Amino acid sequence: MKRRAFLSLGSAAALAGCQGGPVPLPSVPPPEPPQVPLRRVAFSSCADQTKPQPIWDTVVADKPDLMIFGGDNVYASGQPWSPDTLRAAYAMQAEIAGFARLRRAVPHLATWDDHDYGLNDGGADFARKSESKEAFLEFWQARENDPRRQHEGIYHAEVFGPPGRRLQVILLDTRWFRSPWKATDRRNAPGRERYVPDFDPAKTVLGEAQWQWLADQLRVPAELRLVVSSMQVVADGHGWERWGNFPFELGRLYRLVTVTRADGVLFLSGDRHVGAIYREPRGPVPYPFYELTSSGITHPWKEAAEAGPNRIGDLFTEQHYGVVEVDWAARALQLQLKDLRGAVRRSQGIAFDELRIRA
């Protein structure tokens, strides 16, 4: 496997008190990826830096090979927005002991969602997104030659493991280019809570440059692909942010997987303050698409109740993190949601054959 740049946490001291200036790169090298196939990938979203975060100790004890931070990694979307407020939020998060231990010990990747992007439910209309990106790259310690410094947005991808057992992580940016949503005509009505489907073909989630990049990434050789979208992809039946509110864009995503012959695609998402597992067996999909939503590091939505026409089982509304457990020898994997004690509270087994993985 080729050596690839990893994101790592700079010292809390370097971040504390930063008021808009650049954050120094860490003096300690970031953790390197294991040279063996990845078997356990942890995933999280929605961590409010002002709230207790005991679950990080559980994640560290679980010993994942890779950690993916799926967005809303801090909360700094209050208006009027300023980069100083965002950097202060990052500095506070860096001081949380369990979080710092995890980032020192475990190789990791990150994307953002609206609250660390800078505007609640924000998209391309957020005027100060370039400043937010600068703070993101500083906090997550992107290297000077990081490709994200060369294009708009923060989309990024990595491949881990040897041929035959390669796992690709594709981190989408669903904020920078995204068109405005169509507001609901019945606020808080079940299934129409905030937004309704918009059939305007000009609307976009990813923007053309990112769409082309994604097409290229789906052609990169890999056996298993984790496509990270901060907002839900497969999930249906609610009127919050989701890909299904732009039906043409969702269809384009599904067709792209088909035309690129990208087998082994799984979706990871956050944003919703609930945990859940979904399966899309219908429509223009070449094989069943599964989605693991993990959104509840600090403040899950305990009263959440919604239709889930393609959900497997019930919503999970306690603090949790997600895990993709891969058994390469058995040619199978499990999607899991684990609670504060590390107990598996929701799970779904998937055979490689179902995802057309040829490993």
C-alpha cells in the first residue's frame, strides 16, 4: 500500500487561544495506517464541544483501525458567524481528553456538516465558506501538499490495504456546492418537517467538479468502498435534509455507481441525531445499497419517531458511534451501532456477494 497523508490532531496548546491565526502543524508525526487490511472502521458525527463526551474512551478501547469523523464535529454555526468562533470551538474540542487520546492513537479522516461548516442547513449560499475551510484544514492538520488545498470544497478519498483487500474511503462535501432546499408547505408535518422534494434539474448536491472527481474515484481499484455523506442518502420517509430532496441528484448518484461498475459501495451518514441502518433494494441500483447513519456522540434526539420505509429495525436514540466490521476471510461484514459501554445495539450482517465484492 502506498504511503498516504493522514490527518492528526495538533496539540491542544497550539489550538487554545488561537484567534484567527494559522494553527502550527504538530511536532509529533500523525499515526500511520496499518499495513494489513482494515478490519474495524469506526464512524461518528454530532459532537457538541460544550457537552460531555465520555464515549471517546469507549471508542479507543474498541481499537478501530481507522476513525472517520462524519461532520458536525464541533458546533459553531451561530449567526453572525466568525472564524474566531469556529476556532474557539475547535480549541475547546481539542481539550477533551478522550477525543485527544483517540486522535493521537488512531489514524483518522474527517469531513464536515452544517454546524462545523458554519451555517445551519447551509449550502453554497454560505458566504464565508472559504474561511471555514481554512479553519477546518488547520484543525485537522492537513499537510501543505494536501489535494484539498488545490480545489474548492473539502472532498477527499483514501485507499487502504493490499490488492484483494482494499478499502476505499470517499468523503463527500455535501455543503460547499449544494443548491438551496425547497421549503416545506407544512412545517413539522410528518414527512414534510422542513423540506420537500425539488425536481428542478438545475439543483445540485455536489457541483460538477465534485461529480467528475467522484466518477474518477469510483473507478479506482478497491474491493470495499465507504462513501461518507454528511447527510443521509438511502434514508427515506422524512422531510429533513437528505439526498432524496433532490431526486435527480439521488438518481445521478445511483446511476454513477452503475456506470462506473463500482462494486462494494456502502454509505455512511450523520446529521440526524439518531442512529439507524437502511437498505435500498429498489430503483436504479445495481445491487442493494446499505447505509449506516451514526449521529449521536453528545446529544441524540431521544424522542425521534419517523417513518422508515427502507430502514432495518428501529431508530437508535441513545449516545452511540458506528462501526463497519469487516471479515475478509469469511467474505462478510457487519454494520453496527455501539452504545456508551461498547455494546452492539443495532447490527446488520452483509455477505460480500450481496455487494458484488469479488475479493
